[in-house]
Amino acid sequence: MESCSVSSFSIFLLVVTLAFHSADARTLVFIFGDSTVDVGTNVFLEGSPGPFCPYGIDYPTNISTGRASNGYTLGDELARRMGYEESPPPYLALVSSSSSFLNGVNFASGGSGIFDSTGWHLTPRPLSLRDQIRQFSTVRDTIIAELGREEAARLLSQALFIVSDGGNDFAEYIRNLTAPIQWPSQFLRDLASTYQVHFQDLYNLGARKFGIVGIPPIGSTPVIKDNLGFLGQYIVNLASQRFYDDTKKFMEDFKLEGMHYSLGNAIAFTNDVIRFPWFYGFREVEKACWNEFNGTYISFSGEEAVGISCRNWNGPLCPNRDQYFFFDPFHPTQRAAELGSEALFHGGTNYAEPINFSGLVSIGIDQNPTQKATPDFGEFPLSGRKTKYLGTY
């Protein structure tokens, strides 16, 4: 059986020093979202059981770091295409080691969502997207203090802000159902309007380039298929597509000065892989490589979700992980993340629109930092707007 060692000291060294040689990175990157791009934030949260195996079994030196993957996550793979060795470290790791924020920051938290309430039942309680934006506000203030307002404005206007979120909001909606699943009209409207507020707030804080990873077909994950059956899977996938369409619509309607974005179509990519697995080198796209969470999947009945939170791994693990699309019943393998990042960066408009991530990174900001297209930093630029699921910042 393959070994997967965990050491607190080695985790600290990996998080802070092995992460990447940032001086060679072409574009500053800030990453927000859930476990699809998280690289260990939850390890630093109160009540965390810490990283555990088999997560990280294919990570360098086989050390588990808190990533929900056998190796790298999509956050790592996207950063690698921009000149990093892997994703920038988590914000909480940088704070604990008094490290600079000028080499990029990962704010993503596994289990979090677009709604503040998503993940409240989990231990540790994840950092919502709004919490992550609050952390970025602190980072922005620090950068202003170090560089001055004009240089900070220029730096942030050219940075790439990667956002990958929404899957846990769907899971939470399903978990809380008291009747057979129905078309979630109000849920989708609230989710899209809340997501839009978050992008507006990031823009107000200086973000100008958004690399958005669209929600995948949630109904195609093993955990949903095994719990809801064909009809439930069909409805959830239709709802996933509707949310992608809603995200596309509000991004098109934003028309904020100096803003550029690329919206990745994870639904199209995942569906292509499921239809033609051999073309992408996969042999298994229906079942997970690690298919047992102490005998159960993530619960939708109100019980504590296992999976990411479980401590004692004693289930089987597939030996050929690069041939599996799903590592566990909810998360992709490192190989799937690598191919997904390739589609986002270099794919056509079927995978990213209106331009791909590579095109987004290459866009220069022509305006002088004092002009309107770059942020005019106020004392407290967040919107403070409310939605059904949000208070104010």
C-alpha cells in the first residue's frame, strides 16, 4: 500500500517556502472559492482535523496539505500556467509567517460557498466568499501601505483574480430539501444576484481581470448520482446550466470601466470528458478513485458530512489515478484539474468566453493608474448591499 506521510513542520515549510519562486511569475494572482482551488486554508481554521491521507498522495513528497485532491488542485494548475510552481499559499499561512502578499495569495476555503450560510454545519466552518473578500481587503490595504496608492492601483489592475465557487451552494440546497427535488427557481435567482454583488465588491477593491471558473455539472458527480438517481441528476445538471447562463448574463451586463473577464465553461469540458473519456486518457469517469468515506458518502440527510472531514482512511484506492476523472465522489483528480486548466487557458469559446484565460492574462491596462479604469481607493469601497443570504460588509 502506498504511504502518505503528514508532518506539521513539513506542511509549514511546504506552504510557506516550497509554494513557488514568485519572482519569475508574470502575473500576480489572487484565488477565491471552494475546494476546487483551495490549497490548505482550512488546515488553519479552528476545529480543523488537519490534512489527512489519501489526499495528497501524489503531491510532491506525498505530503497531505489540505488539498481535496490526490495532488494539485485546479488552483495550482491555473497558477502553474502563469509561471508559478503551484498556487500561492493560503492567506492564513502568509499571515502566520508574516510573509509578503506581493507574490499572490490564495483565499479559497473548502466547503465554502457564494452564500454566507453555506457550510455552516461543517467543522471547521469554512470561510465564505464574502469572508475571503474581507481578507483581500486587508491585503489590499497592506499593499497600498507598502507601494503607495498609485502603484498599488496599477498592480491590482493587472493582477488576475480567479474565482471558482458555487458547487457547495448546490450541495447545501439539496442537503436541506424536505421534499423530492424540484426546479429551484428562487434559489438560482438568489445565488446569481449574490454572486454579482461579490464581483462588484472585488471590482471596488481594485480587481479588473476576472478568471471565473464556471460551475461544473453538479449532477454528474458520483455523490449526486448515487444519492439522487437519474431524475435528480438531470434536474441538478439543468440547474447548473441555468446558473452558468445567469453568471454569463450578469458578467456581460456589468460593463464596468476597465474590467475584463473570462468565464470558463466547466460544464462543457466535463460533459466532453464524460462523452469521450478515451480522448482525454481516462478509463473511469463515473466512479471515484477513492470511493469510500468510512462506508458512506457525503450525507444529504442533515448528518455531518464526511469525506473531507474524515480522519481515518481505511478504504481502497485506485492505483491508476491519472485514468480517473474523480478522485473522491465530489472532487476531480489532479489529472482532471490539469486538463481543465489547459481548456481554460488555451481552449476555444466552447470552454472559455469571451476570451480564454491566456488571452485575459495578456491584456494590458493602457490607462494610467490615476485614470478611472484603475481603482480609485476610498476609505471603504465595498458595496454594503444586502441580499436574502447576506448582511452587509
